[in-house]
Amino acid sequence: MSLGNRLTLWILCLPLLVLLLVAVVTLHQDTEWRKSALRDRVVTAAEQQAPEMAQAMYEGAQPRLDGMARRLLDIEEARGVGVYTDQGMIQLELGRNRAQVATSPPQEAYLDTNGDLWRLLMPLEPADAEGTMTTQAWLELDIDSRALTLDYYRRLAIAGLGLLILGLLLFVIASALGRRVDTSLNSAAEALRRLRSGEFDTPMVEEGAPELRRLARQVNALGDELQQSRDNMQRQIEQTTAELEETMETIEIKNIELDLAHRRALEANRIKSEFLASMSHEIRTPLNGIVGFCRLLGRSRLEPRQREWLDQVHVACDNLLALVNDVLDFSRMEAGRLELDRAELDMVSLVDEALGLQAPLAHQKGLELLGLVYDDVPSPLRGDPLRIRQVLTNLIHNALKFTEQGEVIVRVMVEEQRDPGHVLLRVSISDTGIGLTPQEQHTLFQAFRQAAASHSRQYGGSGLGLAISRQLVEQMGGQITVESEPSRGSNFSFTLPLDVVGNGETAPDTILDGDRVALYEPHAPTRHALKHLLTLWGGQVEEVHHPDLAPPYPALMVAALPTELDETLLEEWRVRLQASPCPILLLVNVPPLEMPDLKPPHGCEILSKPASRQALADALRRCSAAKRLPAREPRSRHPARVLVVDDNTINRRLLRELLKRPGLELAEAKSGEEALALAEGETFQLVLMDIRMPGMDGIETTQALRRLGEHWARCPIIAVTAHAHDSERQRLQEAGLQEVLVKPVDSNRLEAVLHRHLGLVSSPSAPALPPPSDTSVASDLAVVDMDLGARLANGNVSLAHELLDELVHSLPATLNELHAALSTGDSEALLDAVHALNGACRYCGAPELALVAETLETRLRSRGLEDVDSLINDLFQAIERLRDWHAQDHESPLSCTTSASSSSASSPDDG
């Protein structure tokens, strides 16, 4: 509805409503006044006639009574009159209906105004009658008020007609005014629309009322201002557009420069990656040469101080290699090129392996190292076992490094069982070390940062281990945190979301079958863990506070020796072992090769702490089986079978000598095909696999063995190779080989492998060698050093001579392979021949030839056939000198050590 129509309605309706209300009120008041006047007039007339009518009635003057009644009827509105007594007598009745007669006399005058016909009742009492009236009489008068009502409606109709006429007049006036207002507003709206559309040429006409003219003037002024504003804006737009064009040109130039800078950054990043890869290779190549020279130097006769220096060089090389590996891992993770594997894993085995790798450091410091995997942790799981093991190793090594006394405990528990196929594990590593302040914790996981600046000097390390662990954990979907207080130790924990393979439930083994087991372990956490395991395996465990047993004797005793061992304590335990009425499983916190000679009797076992769950279970089985047999009978368990696969006879023979011990059965294969043929009909508990072999190499043989399934799918296969860079170790582990032993095989590492996978302790100690002669020259490498050969042959001098003879007899075939590879320029064939010669030399007392062969192999792996001519000549000369020595030795044996000529020594450039 338009404003004009609304204005018309207001002008029309509001006055009419007010006038109508005034008219109704006025007419109503006038009518009431008329009715009041009529009442007064009738009552007054009746009151005036009532005494006389009562007197006439008393006197019986009926004519006079009639006359007075007729005078009452002379009133214009009177319609009937009647006089009645209480005895029902009618004294007078004119123009009345008998049905309207009252039944009882009124006490006073009463006027009934209900309806249009009023009725007045008035008692009749004579004013001056003598005596009393025996009857009561009253006057009834009928009054017609319809004339008043008709007059009221007549005047109301006249007022309504007047209001209607007035409304029509107001409607005409309001309509005209409304149309004028609507027209003016529409004109203003149209003018505003034109202004909004940009039409400023048609101004609004200024006419009509002053207010409308003022509105038109304001609209026109607005149009002028908009016109001016548009002109100004257009000028500003033109100016801004020009500036924007200049800015766009500048931005385009900057974008081109940024794109060029981005390309240069990408190229620099690629060059940096290539530089890291190249430098890691270049750094590790001389490091391997340094390690090789150090090992060869270690085979020669050295003074104690020189050997101590050499050990320090070994430690420095190991630290440098670890730093290079950490930098490469960190750079790969920063570049997002680290891919996670999805393979089946067992947390118990992973924790045992990580503890086994760090056990030497714990033994060195005399710390208690313990792993606790809770029973609700499912197995098997699916994840990346290599990266989980790396995180565990980093955190355990970090805890051991900063702990001087006390314990390091690894706990694995279920944090959240999300659904039947997924589980969230929490792994915590707690220690009793130096602890951390809140400020140190804040920067702990940053790269190349340690808790304090002095830690890198005091404890070593690059500060990359925790940063790499954090990124690995986050990439696997978990989080790593630390809780620590200074001087109160630290607790590193991280979460691992893993998939559950199958139902994830494993039934516990029944090993002890309800036997009573006495447990003596001073370290409380280890004691609780052992008690839980022994109970889980079916034993009835009784904790004892002293290792001496009293009747009734248990079926088995598990005891732990203190960390500090002296000869008196060892002698007490020798006596206790010999006199024990039951088998004893001893747990000693020392490395396997430093195991004390306790001469355990039949049925007793000795394990190095921390013992893996598998090794502990196997030892308990052997002890349980031994207690049921007579003491002099041999143990009933089958010996562990080990398969040695190597194409070099010398390598196989020396490994056979190193592995020779009770409870171990050896088999040999000189090729991958022969090993595969043996595996199809027999089973082995451990395989030592050479990598570079003619025909099927070690990787192809391992993959073929894994494809046999069943036992071979989980049988430990250990790579034995002369060269093992970290990248090659990764490749070997991805191919299915669990560990890598570097030639010459370190006896400590070999014993650790046997202990880890077979639960075997070290073999009897080799006979002591005579001290080196003071007349030897330590700075020169000998062509032949039989003392070194004897040490490499585990103290067997005759074996050292046999190995040297076999090496010399294999030299003609090696020379033919070398000449054939050189004549055809086949670098792979040349590398295979040098690798075979290097591996054969590592187990013989021929330090000069071993040094040249290892240096040449390192050069071939790093540079190919480039710059190897001088080393090949040195190799041929070393071979000739060894053959000449062997020929002279068989003709006329003289001394066992011959110095090499100065011309055969390799220069630093050759190394």
C-alpha cells in the first residue's frame, strides 16, 4: 500500500471515528437526560395526586377519584392508571392490562424503568383522615417511553448521515492529497533510480508543496555530488590503473626472478643431496680403509700403549660412521624420502634385539638393563620393524649414555585398543641418570642440540639421535614425550599405532609344568619380571633372599650374580654349583666373552643379562630336561645346527674352528645351489651366508630359502661379507638377512650372534699365545705373521699353517682370474676376484697381502677401474712375495715373520 493510500486512510478514518464517538456519547447523554426528566415529571405528578386520591378513596368519592385519575392520563406519555387494594379490589382502572397488577402494596413510591413501558407504584395514604384505614391501597401508572427511544434512533441516523457526508468530503480531499504525495515520491524514486544508473542529465522538477520542492532540490543536489564523485573516481581509477599496470609489470618481473630463484634453490637442493650422498660415500670409503688398516695393524705385534691408541682410533671411526649415518637419515627424513615398511613384527623380539645391541655398554657401566613387554600386547603386529628397532636403540643408548649407576628399563604396554584390528602401544624407556631441566627438555628434540653444551664433550654424540627418533615416531603416526627431573633420571615414551595380524593372541608355553622354582634376584624390577615369566610358563615361584638352599629343595633355581665379581665370590658359586641338589640357571651381568669360568655341572646353565625371552625359555627347557635325567647322562636336547655357506675354503674352515663347541653341529656349503639342496632335506637353526659367490649369490640364496616356507621363513640368516656399507646393510635386511658380520669376523660379534639367536654361551677360552718378540718392527707389515695367524685361528697354530697353505695354493687360480678380468676390462669380475682374495686373506697371517687386497677392493668399489694400476701392481708383488716366502719356508724353515720391502708398502694415496 502506497504512502498516499495510507495517508488517505488516516485522513478519512481518524476524524470519522472521533466524530462518531462524540455523536454516540452526546446522543446517549441527551437520551438519559430526557428519561430523567420524564421520571421526575411523572413521579412529581403522581405524588401530587396521590394524597387527594387516597382521601377520595377513603371518603368513597368515586367520581372525584376518577377525575384525578383522568388528570394523570393527561400526561403525554401516560397510557394507563389503576387503583387497587390489598384485598384484591379494583377501585379504579383506566387503559390498563389486568395481568400487570401488583400482588402486594409497595411501601414507598417505586418506578420500574425496564423496557419501553414503565410502571409507577405509589401507596395511597390520606393526609388528614380521621382514624385508620382498614385496607391498604396503591396507585399504578403506566408510562410509555418508546417516544424517547425513537427520538434517540432518529437523531442517531441524522448524525450518521452527517458523518457519511463528511466522510465523502474527507475522502475526496485525502485522495487528492495522497495522489499528489505518491506522485512526488514516485518522481523522487525515479530520480534516485536514474542517479543510481548514472543518468545525471534529467533533474527532478521542483514543484508542489514546499516540502516536496525541498526534497526535489536535495535530490538534484545529490545528483550533482554523485556526478562530481563519479568524475573524481574515474580520474582516480585511471590513475590507480596506471599505477597497477606498473605494479603488475614489477610483480611479473619479481615472479620471473622468484621462479629463477626457486629453480636455483631446487638445483641447489639437488646438488646438496648429491653432495651428501657423494660425501657420505667418499667419507665412508676412506673410513672403511682406515678401519681395514687398523684391523690389519691390530694383527701385527704392538706394544700395549700402541694397542690402546689403536682401540681409540676404532672408537673414533665407529663414532664418525654413526654420525654420517645419522646425517643421512636426517636429510632423507627432511626431504620426505624416507619410506616406511609394512611387515610382521614381534615386540618381544624387537625389544630383546635392541637390548642385546646395547648390552655391552650396560655391562661396561655395571647397569641393570631390563625389558618388560606386558602380556596384553598382541603378537604378531604389522609395522616397520627396522625403524622401531632404530628408535628403541637410540633411546636405550641415550639412556645408558647418561646413566652412571642404577638401571634402564624398557616397558611396552597397550595404550588403547581402538578396534580388533588396530592397537596403540606405549613404549617407555626410564633411567636413573642425570635427568633434565624443563629448559633442557624444551630443546631436546631439535637437530644437533643436546641438553647442555658440555654433554657433547663429556658424553659424545651429535645430537641427532633424538631428532631422528622424533621424526620416525611421528612419521609412524605416534608421539614422543619426555618426563624428567634433574638428578632423578628421565622417562622417554612414545606411542605406536600398529595393525594386529589375526587375533593377536599367543598361548603361553608350558615349560616348567608346575615345578617349584627358587628365584634369587637382588634387583627388584628384574625379580618381579622373572617371577611373572616363570609363573606364566607354569612354575610355582618362591622368592629367596639367599642363594643357599635348604630342604625341601626346589626342582629348579634361577639366580643372578652381583655386578661386582671377585675371585672369592666366584669360588663360592663354583662350590655352590657343584653341591646344588637341583639345576641352577645363572644370570650374570657381563658380556658373553667375559663370562666367568664357574665350571657349571651337568644341568646348570649360564646366561648373560639381559637374557632374551627366547634364550631364557630355551635354557629353562634344558634345565628342566636335565633334572629328570641321571647326572652322568648326556643332555637329551638336540644340538643346534648351523649352516656355513661360503665359496672360499679358508673362510669355511676358519668359521668352523670359531664355531666348534659342544651343543653345536656344523654343515658347510660352497655355493648357493648346494645350500639350497641341503635346505630342502634338512633344517638348521642358523645360517652364516657369504654374499658374493659365483652362481647364486647370498641374496638370491636367501630369497630362495625364504620361499621354502615353514621353518625357513623365520630361520635366522646372517650375512658374512667383507664390505657392508649402511646402504648395503639396508639392502641385505630387506632381502631377508637379519644381521651382518663383517670379515674378518669379530669373535665378540660372533658370540653375540650365537647368544642372541641360539642362546649359546661362549666357547672355552683359547690357549694363551706367547708374547710378541721385542725384535719385531711394529711399523712394517710382514709378508707372513704366524702369531697373527694363530690368533685369527682361535689359537690353533697348526690350523694357521694349514690356512696359509690353502691360501698360497689358491693363488694361481686367483692370478688367472685377475689377468682375465684385466684383459677384458671387466670391473665386476675383477671386483669378485679381489673380494674373494680379500676374504681369504682376512683369516690368514698374511698382513701385507690382506692390506693391499682390502685397499684395492675399497678403491674398486668407490672408483671402478680408475687409478687402480699402482694397487694392482702392488697386489701382484705381494702375491709373488708370499709365494716366494712359502717356497723358501718349505725348503728351509726359518723364522715365521718376514718384513716386507719398502717398495711394497702402500703410500697414503694408494689407501
